Amino acid sequence: MEFDLNKPWCHYFHAISMIPRGSCNEKAVSDYVVNFAKERGLAWQQDEVSNVIIEKPATPGYEDAPVMVLQAHLDMVPAKEKDSAHDWSKDPLDLYVEDGLLKARGTTLGADDGTGVAYMLALLDSSDIPHPALQCFFTTMEEIGLVGALKLRPGCVKGTRMINLDGGGINHCGLSCAGGANGILTKELSWTLNEAPTYKAVVRGLEGGHSAGAISKEKANATMTLARILKETELKGCDIGLVSINGGEVDNAIPREAEACFVSSAPQEELFAAMEESEKAIWAELEFSDAGFELVKEPVKKAALKIDPKQSQEILDLLFVLPNGFQHKSMAIEGLTTVSQNLGITKTTQKKLTLNSLMRSAFESANDHNIARLATLAKAYGFDFEVGMRYPGWAYQAESELREIYANVVREKLGEELVTSAGHGGNECGVFAALKPGIDIVTFGPISRYIHTPQEELDLESFDKAWEVLTAILEASK
């Protein structure tokens, strides 16, 4: 299978691959899309964050069909091999084909979501494909938090049906996605002189994982586990005074490691025995879900200062009762998590302690509830609280005319049944569902693998077949 540039979708994928388009560097590719629309006399809009909307009238016979929204994101994850000299600010991708797979030498390929962009450009450039009126959204900064989509203005979506072109698998359709909100708790720290022995405790060896896909798999949160051990040790009669507690690197991953520095006047043998009691109990709980759990503890050089005792107590108490992990599952879709919370980042500096907890749910009411709970806990334990980035979810709809059209096309074109799945992660479908309540959404795309890595590859046969399925869906959408 060759990467045939005579095929419009291949031609446009190649064209955008010649333009650097890592997240936050989409202006050039956005301008390319605008110039594309200008040259063809198509109505277009470009906003301050380089989102582009292009509209194309219906072909004859489709004037009365509902407007179809198509959507893909312009940006890609700019990752490269350590020995690659690729300059993401100016260099084009070095595309090549191997065993029917399109790749880029030393870098990510950007099939996520360059394939969707290429499909939209090919459709907008076509003159022989029947379709309803099209409204094509080219969004930006998706890979760093749906930033571009969240900047879209209310009322901008005209269609009542939407194909999100950021899916994976020709016969695979998503059903829902979670909305999310970052709850940020902070405490300004005061310090007092310390005279007690100082210790370090580290929880490590945990598997972690994405806070959407792995949250229901009983993977331990290292920070929460460490806080539990310290609090249980205190409850057994050993005083604990915090110097610092740190864990996690990003908000959307379950922390695999966490470390605390603390002081205690309890005899070391008694202190460590109490900690080991908790360690053994937690290991038994995690034996079949996170068996690599390990607690490392040791005395260290005496700290000159410790966090004010009242504040230290408030921090430990808050971490001990903080909601975290899997909370609820769907009763309509087997295996789907509907509500969760993940303490992703815990960071201590000289000035303050910061906790970043990511809440997820397809139901805005559930995220509202978790936000209110965090705000209540923050107030009770002397923390400041704010909501950082928030994005909406896409709730499951049992009935979908567009999904039925998609399923019929898959049967006719591929001789297969449409496979559906619901996810707990966030994506741009949630933003569009909020912008246009009731909009009928399906997800769609060719097969690509190893996304976000330099090993990313696009199956060219599926790239061609997906085009056939996509145009058939449009033709059937009267």
C-alpha cells in the first residue's frame, strides 16, 4: 500500500505535514486552512486562538437535510527520538511508508488528528461527493486540554448532527466522554523551629496509569497511600509533624510515587513498627491490583524547620478524608466509570502547599457535587480553593439517528457490525455537546497506533477505507 498523493485525503495529509503544528504553534497551519477556503470561495471564520470554521453548501438534493458538523483538531503532540535533530518550530515531517504503514522519521506522525483535518479539506475541495450542508471546525490546542474548542463562541454550531473525526477504528464509534474540572487547594504555610528527629518516607512501585482509563482498576494513588500511612501512624499514638509532602507530576495520571519528610518525637522503633503495620495491611489490599507497592522509610538529617503543628494536622486530616479514585459506574453501559476523582499533583514549597485534584464525569451535576465537596473540605481544614480548567462532558444518548446511519454503512461497506464504546476521558465532543445541546454525535477515524510517540503509525489501507465509509455516511444523511 502506497501513500498516493493523487488521493485528495493523502494529498492534504501530506500538505499539513509540511507545516509545523505542535500544540500552541498552529497559526501557520490555521492560515493555510483559511487560504484554502479563500481560494475556493467558501465562507470561513478564524478566531483569536486560530480555530477555523469553514462552511460549504449542500449538494443538489440535500438542501433540506440537517447541517452536518465535522470536527478535527489542527495540533499534534510534538515528540521526537532523543537523537533526532528535528526542529518543531520550522521543520516539515519526514514521511515514509513501511509495510503499508505511514510513519515519520524520528518524530510523531500527527495522524492524531491530521487524518481528520485531511478528510475535511478533501471534502471541502470535492465536487462529486453528495452531502448535506457542511460546517467544518478545525480546532487548536486539543492536546493540551481542549483549549481551542473551549474558546468557541456560543451559537457558533449550526448543525444538529456531528462527526468527530478524532476517533480510532473505521467501525468503532464512541458513545460518551467525561467532563472534567481541576480542583486546586492551597494552604499558605507557616514554619516553626524543629527539635525532633526527622524522617523520610517514600511510597513507590505502584503502577499508576491514566486517571480516566485506569481509575476503576484499583490502582493505588501514591500520595493518598502515603498520607494514610502517616495518619494511621499518628492514630496509633506517634506524633507526626510534616516538613513536606510531594507526589505526582500531572493532573491526569494516578501518582506512582510520593515522598514525605516529617518529624516525630516517638521512639524510632515504635514509629517504624506503626508504619509497617499499615504497610502490611495496604499490601494485602493491593496484592491483586498493585502488587509492586513498597514503603521506604529512613531517618535523615534533622530539619531546622517544620510546618506549623496546626497546619500540619490540617494537611494530614484533609488528605486522609479527601475523596479520591473510582466513585460511580454506569448502569446502562457495562464497565463505564461515570464519576471519579484523582489527586494528581501534591507540591510543597517554602510558601505553600498545593493539591490538584481532577474530577471527571459526563454529568455536570456530578462534577458540581464534587467541586462543592472539595470547597467544603477546604474551608473546614483551612485551605483556599479554586476551580482551574473545566470542560464539559458528552452524556450517553440511547437513541441516535446518525449512529444508525453509521451502523448501516458499516454493514454495507465492510460487512461488519458497528462496535461502540464509552470512555471516561475528556474530548472535544463534550464541548460541542455543551455548545449545541441535543446534538447527535458520532466519532470516526482510521486506524493509527502508538499515538503521541515517535513510533506513531497510520494504517494506509484503513485511511482509504475510512474515506469510503465517511463519504457513504454523508451520502446517506439526507
